[in-house]
Amino acid sequence: MLPFEISAPTLADLPAAARQVQAAIAESGCRVVAFEGEMGAGKTTLINALAAAMGIDDDVSSPTFALVNEYQTASGQPVYHFDFYRIDSIDEAVRIGATEYLDSGYLCLVEWPARVEALLPVPRLEVRLEVTVNETRIIKVRIIN
């Protein structure tokens, strides 16, 4: 199944795409998922749909200022959602405990992963969102080794 590409012509198509990403997470066994894409590409919206597919009832929003949000799956497992857009350095990420989260064995969903790439484990799953001229989202899913 991996790698693969999903076309989402509208934001309403993201829940179906999220179910495919959820299957890729399960197939890959990766506990860190890096969401790449320009501002406004739909990273947080896709993560919100993924959380819903996983049975997370919490309010899922971008942790832009908090840097990390914790959610609980229906089975009580934590899921960590990072947004490193405002991170100033790798040292800042280390100070907030990012390495402990990333090494926890729990699912970590990471927006703006390039800003902390040195901290990210391999293998990891990469979900790259690209927006085409007609606003279709192309979602490319692959394992980074």
C-alpha cells in the first residue's frame, strides 16, 4: 500500500483521506507522522479528520502557541499533536520535552516537522499536502527511513 497518493478535490473529502492515512499508520507501525505542507494546505484539518476517524472526541485544534496538544483515543491512549511553526530552535523543542513525547511510543502528529527534523525518529510516516490550482489537495503518504 505504501507509498500512495490521495486526491481530495474539496475539504469535505478529507475525512475519507484521513481513513486512508489511519490505515497507513497502522500498516507502517510508525508512531511519528510528519505533516508537510504550506500554510493553509489543510494539515490541521486533515489531523482533525484523522482524530475523528480514531475516535478522539476532544476538540482538535492547532497547538500553534502551546506547541503540543494531547488528545485521548476511545481506548484511553494519548495522541500528541505538535505544531512547530513558531519554534525558534531545536533547543527550544528539547526544552519543552519534545524528545520525550517523540520517543514515548504513543502516536505523535507533527506539523512543520522540518523545523525539528534532527529530533524526528526514523522510520516515520510523512504525509505531504499540496494544493493545486483548483484547490484540490494532493496528499502523498510515504515512509521516511
